[in-house]
Amino acid sequence: MSHLDKPYPSDYSELIKSRETSISDLYQKSIRKKIYLFGVLFLFLLVLIVHAIAVGYYDMSVRGIIETLLGFGTGSGNIVVWNIRMPRIVAAIVTGCALGLSGIAMQSLLRNPLASPFTLGVSHGAAFGAAFSIVFLGAGITQGSTMRMAGVDGILLKNVYIITFCAFLGAMIATIVILLLARLKKMSPESIILAGVAMASLFTSGTILVQYFASEVEIASVVFWTFGDVARSNWLEIGLLTLVTFLVIVYFVFVRWDLNAVSAGEDTARSLGVEVDRFRLCGMLLASLVASLATALHGVIAFLGLLAPHIGRRLIGADHRLLIPYSCLIGALLLLLADTAGRLIVGSGTLPVGVLTSFMGAPLFLYLLIRGLKR
């Protein structure tokens, strides 16, 4: 029997309905797989948290960890868990979420895979602000210092709040300058990246100039601050970063469809009713806000905002309904994994977490550049 002799349904609406049902089933199946994968990654994060609590100079069993978390631990166990390890772990998780969120927002809003807080100069602005406060505003070295850099003898910071404020101010100045240039000069997303690279170079030069007028110990303080360390913040600062990050996550989840539209192209977004310029300005400010606060509190953690969104895209695609939580979760995983590895490799916690994230992110950055040149 030829294909012309094969019977066809008398009611084509049934055929169309069956095809729509099949496509819908495939879509729901795909979504369920991505949700299950998210659950697996979240479970891995929980396991990593327990491992990070257990390992160190003071080893703890799983039973001891559970008893301490439930309030039945010993005095030394309580001090190790609640005063030393838990603040560091929570700080790594929240900071990773913040940088992952800012990275996916910047890449989507600018439609550029190279966009991140580090490549746009936000981190370099924070480093300049911190260096300026340490050398010129009296936040440097004194005998009555209130903070000792983790594991580094002789590196003392007098007023961490001045350093944090100046670092945050420097990061926001870098952001505002880039956004003003983009708005006033009608720069393309590609040009915004180049402007960010220029700002990063400018702030790096400024940091070097500040170090020229600093003493040897002040230079050491600046260098160690820029390395990145999630152990330097207290519960109040962690709570502030958590609150800001949560509110910005809620905003981007609320506008997830607008992010999908902008990622498809500005003309497409405008045809769907998105005010692209205003949306881009507001989104970039909020993304830079969480990145600036995270950098101000924990130093320069390079490439994490670039790495987490790309891993998320490789796993689940470009749908921001899932990509936003994936980027936050992957950012938290990567940073906690890097910090735990740094503690295990060195033993005293002195290996800067920013070094490990740079080792992870730099190859990806080069890969994206090479792929872009091939296109």
C-alpha cells in the first residue's frame, strides 16, 4: 500500500490535539528532569556542608555535628561549629549565590557571555576602595587592631567597617560610570564590556598607585584583602548580605520572562512590551549591588560570576525560570567547594579562595574568547 492509500483521520483536530499532547508530555518530562537534577545538586550541597563542618584541625563525627546543631554539643564543639565553621560556610553559600546571580543577570541583560562582576570592573573598584581606606583613611595597621587576617601573622586591620564601606563605594562607582556611559552614549552591549575592561584597568592602576605610597605592612594588608576570604565576616554582615541577595533574587525571578525576552533580542523584547533600556539599567544596578556587597565583605573572588551561569546553561539551557536558581546554587557549590578545598590543602585556611576560583574561571574565560573569535 502506498502512502497515498493510507487512511487519514477524519477529524484533523484529533490529530492536532494528539500532537500537542505529545509535545506537552515531552516538555513536562524535560522540566521534571531538570527539577530532579536541581534536587541532586542541592543534596550534594547539604553533604558538602556536613563535610565542611566535620573537617579541620578539630575533626568532628556526623553524630557530633548533629548534636551540636540541635544544641546538645559540648563547649568546644559549639565554639568550633557556631563561631568558626558555620559563619564561614554560610558566608561561602550566600556569597556564591550573590555572585552567581549577578553573573547570570549581567550576561542576560547585556547579551554577552563574558559579562560578570569581575570582567566589568566591579571587583576592581572594590579593591581600589579597600586599598584607599587601608592606606589613607587609617584603616590599616595598628597594635589595637580589631581584625586579624585568617592565618596570617602580623596582618591586622584596624577598622573593617571603613574598609567594607569604601570597597562597596568603589564597586558602585565603577558600576555607575559604566551605566552612565552606556546610557548617555547609547553603547552596545559589546561596548559596555570594553568599558568595563577599561574601568578594571583604571582601578587596578589606582590600586598600584595607592600601594606606592604605602608602607610594607600596609601593602601586605591590601594584598591579603584582595585575595578573597569568606571567613572574615560576622553573623550580622552575613545576615545583611543574605537579605539583600534574597530580595534581588525575588526581583529577578519576578521578571524572569523579561530576561528571556531580552536574551532573544532587543527587538523581540520591545515587541513583547519590555522597556529594554529601563529594565537593563534597573537590573544592572541590582546585580551590581549584590556583587559589590559580596566583594566588599569578602574580597575579590574572581570569575565565579562568569563560571556559574555557563555551567547552568550547559545543564538546563537558557530558560531563566530555572537558570536563575541553578546559577545561584552552582555558585554556592563552587565557592563552598573551593573554600573547603583550600582549608584541606593548606590546613590552616590560609589558601585564598579567590586563587582557586581564578584557576577554575580563567580557562573558561579563555575558551569563551577563543570561541568568540571563531565566530
